[in-house]
Amino acid sequence: MSLTASAPTLTDKLVAARDAASVLATATTAVKDAALLAIAAGVRQATDEIVAANHEDLLAGEDSGLSSGLLDRLRLDPVRIDALAAAVEHVVGLTDPVGQHVRGSRLPNGLQLSQVRVPFGVVGAIYEARPNVTVDIASLALKSGNAVVLRGGSAAQRTNAVLVARIQDAVASAGLPPELVQTIDEFGRAGATDLMRARGLVDVLIPRGSASLIQTVVTESLVPVIETGAGVVHVFLDESAPLDRSIDIVLNSKVQRPSVCNALETLLVHERAADRLLPVLADRLRAAGVTLRGDDATRVLVPGVLRATDDDWGTESMDLDLSIRVVPDVDAAMAHIARWSTHHTESIVTNDIDTAERFLAEVDSAVVMANASTRFTDGGEFGFGAEVGISTQKLHARGPMGLPELTSTKWIVRGQGQIRG
């Protein structure tokens, strides 16, 4: 009589990930790069299969009432799939961080000390409606020597299942354990909870998604968490801000892709520039489909603007909604940012070098810009290939996270018989 093997439990998967991570930790860069190239090729070859699965997820998402912003994040088309594959290929060209020398010294007693980068081991990721994260995190985890366990949420479950299957095939074709990349979507919300409690099997947990999802993981996880924050992102138009540059930066920051975390949510305008800038900007924003909410000063200058509330100042809309406030000076702008920002990205538009440098030095966010669109806060744009996320915490990693942020360090001590007196 034959016995049918039972489906692996979540613990089985985590143990397999731990075992696979120990194999990957000593793999050469060439082997890891071969796996990454196979992933890129496999994703491209599976474009039709991925699009078909994604179409089912999109239909289900529409039926369940997902917002337009989440539907945009969920959507994968051939162009986006090719971009995902290209990002994996870019990671191949990046320096392998494992084994990199960070610092070291020789002690007076002759001991040689070296601090080197090492993988975390097993990285867990909890995210929602973002199948691109499946490929991004898997590729960065592999290059940095980590196994990854993915909880991608029910909204993208069909898409993620196809992506993970193709990634596992590619990893196995390079001679590495396919358990290096696993999904636990089949375990539902209980699986996410168990992942947060898997201290000892999972070394670090990275949440990506809404503010509520991130807060839940940060407050409930027993596994150390690298916090990626929601993006209540600001642009401040200083008194000297040129009109054309202001229009370009504000429109790009808000409209180019409003559903992502580096999109503009609140526009602050110096009161001595408001008459000159706001009416023209409002016309351009409205023409692009943006709904405007503002304070009293904004509503006087631009008729028809909805009244902004405290909830609006603190909301990441992920949609074509923009809140506007007129402020007396740069100090007031920075005070508003300190009160309402999620410390993700803030930008100033100005021709005053001193004001720009003050803003860059004093604003406490992961990325602070002068005269640039907030949409540049991105691992790909920063040259990291894919990204794990945008960290808004202050420990270990801050801002766009690439390969080095997925490593820890260890000290190597070489001696010749020394003992401590």
C-alpha cells in the first residue's frame, strides 16, 4: 500500500528554508548569479502564465472592492514583467556583499581582527497586493546569501504562486535548493501570524504595505523587524521656487504613479509664492485628474478646493488626491513635516542655496531632496537594482534597501596562541 505524502506545514517550510540558507551562505557569486539569470529568463518565458494568473487576481480584487491604487500595484502586464526581469539582471551586475571587509585592525598582542558582511539567514516578508515584491525580494535575498519566506497576501495569491514556482525552478536549475524561495500564502492570515512568531527560524521580518499592516507587524512580531514606512510625502515650494520647475516636480511627484509610497501627498507653499504658483499648479493638477484639498489660504486662492482636515495631513492616499497648505516660511514648512510626515521622503523646490541646505540638514526623513521629484526614492533609481523596501526606521537600514542592508556582520579573529592575561 502506498502512502501519500502530506503537505508541508509552515514549520516544515521554515526549517527547509533554514537548511537551504546554510547551503547558500557558502555559495560562490558565480553560482548565485547563474540562479538570478535563470530567474530573469524564467520570468520572461512565463509572461503569458503570469498575466493570466494576474488577470484572475485583478478580477477578484475588483469584486472585493480594492482601491484603484491597490489594483495598480497588483497589476502585472508584459511591460512590467519585463522590467522585473531586467531588475533581476541588474542585481547580477552588483557587487556581492557577502564576505566584504567592513573594518579591521591588528591588536598590540598580534591578534588580527576583521569585520565582514554575512547573510542574515532566513528573511521573512509580509506584503499585500504587490507581486513585484515577490521577484524583487527573492533576487536581492539570493544575491545577499539569504533564504526568503514570502507572505504576499490573498489579493495576489494566484500571481505569487506562479512567480514563486518559476523562481524555484530557476534556482534548482542552478544547483541550489529550491526551498531558498518559498511562499506561505496557502496558510492565510494565520500563516502571517505564525511567521511573526517564528523567532529562531526566521532572522528578520520585513513588512511592506499599508500603514496598518506595517504597524501590526511592528507591534506583534517576535522576530526582529526592519520597518518600511507608509509614505506621507511632502514637497515644499519656497519663496524663490521657479514656476516651471515647481510644475514639473509637483506633477511628476504626484501624478506619474500615485499608488506608490514615494508619491507626493502634501504640498506646502510659501505664502509669498502662493499667489504666483498655486493657481497655475491647481489648473495643471486638476487637468491631470487630481482632487485638491487645502487649508483656508489655499481655498481663497483656488476656488473649489475641498477643505483639508487633520486626517488629510496624515493620510497616504495612494491615489490622485493632494492636500495643500500655505505656510509663512521654511520653519513652518519643516514644523508641518515634523508633525505629519512618516519620515519617508521630503523635497524642497528653491533657488536659495542656504534655504535648501537648511532643509536638507534639518528635516528628519529617510530621504531629503532639493529640486528633485520624490519619485526618485527608489532602489532601482538609486542604482541598487531591485529594492527590499524603503526603510523609515533608524536602526541598521534607512531609505531604499539594497544588498548590503540584507546582511549583518561577524568578527573574525586570527591568532597564534594568544591568551588574555
